[in-house]
Amino acid sequence: MDREQEEMQFLGLYGIYKEAYKIMNSWRRLLGQISLVLILPLSVIFLVHMEVSEVLLSKIHHNEIVLKDTRAGSPTYNKVSDVLSSEQTTYWLFKLAYFTIFLILSLLSTSAVVYTIACIYTGREVDFKKVMSVVPKVWKRLMATFLCSYLFFFVYNILAVEILFIYIFGSGSTKANILIFWVSIILYLVGLVYMTIVWHLASVVTVLEDTFGFGAMIKSKALIRGKMGVAALLFLKFFISLVTILILFENLVVHGVSLGIVSRVGFGVLCLLLLFSLFLFGFVVQTVLYFVCKSYHHENIDKSALSDHLEVYLGEYVPLKAKDVQLEQYHV
């Protein structure tokens, strides 16, 4: 990154996109290597999951219909029931395997890209081998942060369901209550977006600072203050782009039997390339956002200290100390 840290606080939506694009263009070889090893498999698994889930669900749905039209207790009923139970078990095991692999690849991709961008920021020499040697060590810290974030999401959704349950059974269907209901849904979604943004920025904090888990989330929450509008726009544009790609894949590939195998394969490859590019761009953007937020809060990062702590020392990843991250506050 060729911008001075003081200048980064003024970057808005377009400025962050421009900075991310410049990084990707200047370091396309290294980022391309990282992408082929980590982000491409992540994208493939994401799309394959949709195709396989559709096949499994269609079989389950078919057997549920057959079971409903079959006399209970008959040999056919028992046979279909056993097949249905086996298919349902297969479906949930597949979901579990998918979630586990996707989570691991996602965290590995995050650690690789964030580490790489930090090396670029400090001017440290970085190559693919060094990045891949650091990634497994950073990944453990990212997993801790993810588990803490997951706990917050779990509690948040449980509370939301309880409030909704109380509202449904304790209120009437007047216009005022309906209005309150939809306002509550909107507030819930706003809270969900906010927590997602905090989690993503906390992932960057985990890699670059000497904190992880709840500490990284608290730090992320503090950093995002004042830049919430830009961060929300970045997230929403990413989410809309992701949903658009998934809709295209579902309509043209998953449900596109009438288009023919050649067309489906072509559209599948196109969706894969789009998703692949979106994931890489998203990882770079969230790292740039971190530096923008640090600059906005006048938290000067000592590049030499950051560079030293990004180095693999005696085979172990040495995280950036908080005192090094906020070595001093500069004034514009």
C-alpha cells in the first residue's frame, strides 16, 4: 500500500475499493497462488454444496410423499421409512462435513490474505512459502475468535426467537402490533449485520494484534465506531453480490436441466470464477478497512514493530503486541 497512514482515514467506499484493487493488481501473482490453494477450493465447496444438497433434498422429499401415500406398517412402508431415515442421516452428515471444511478453508484464507496484506503494508519481503508456513499458526487464533463470535450469534438468535414467541402469543393482530413486528424484524437484521461486521474485522485484529477471542471482538467494536456507515455499505454490497451469484447458480446450474449439460457446465464455471473473485476481493477489502479504521482513530502502527512480529520466529508465529499497534497517537 503506497498511501501514508494519515491519508487512509479519509478513504470512503470508493477509496477502499480502489486501494484493494491496486493491491490485487500489484501482487496478483502471490495472491493468485494463495487463491488457487485456498480460495478456489473454498468456492468449489460452496457451490458443490448447493448442488449436492438439492439432490439429497429432492430424494428426501420424494420418499416423504411416497411414505405419506403408503399404508403404515406394510413392508413397503417400512422399507421406504428405512431409506428415508438413511437419506436424512446422510443429508445432515453432509451438512456437518461441508460446514467443517468450509469453516477451516475460510479461516485459512483469511489468515493468509490478512498476513500477506500486512507484509505488503510494512514493506516486508513475502512469498508464498512464508505465507503458508504462518497460516496454520494464525488459524488457531482465528478459530478461537470464531467460536466467541458464534456464541454471541447463538445467544442473539435465541433471545430474538424468545421475544418473537412472546410477541406472537401475547399480542393481537392489530395494525399497530403488525407495525411493531416489522420494525422488530428490521432491528433484528440491523443487529445481525452489525455483529457480522464486528466479527469480520475481529478476524483481522486477531491476525495483526496480540488479542483474540472476546478481546478481538471488543477491539473490533471500538475500531468500527465512526466508520460503521462505510463498513455496512461494504458488507451489503458484498452480500448482494454473493446472493446474485448464488441465484444465478441455482437457476442456471442446479435447476437448469433444460439448458443442457454443456450450458450448465459453462454457467457453473462462470459462477465459480465470479465467486472466487468475490471472496478474494472481500478478504482484501476487510484488511484495508482495518487500516482505515486504525487511521481514523489516530492509532499509529509502527511498521517496523509490525514487520518484526509478522516474522516466523523460531518456528512460531509471534503476534503483534498491543503496545506496538498503538505505539502512539498521531494528530492530523
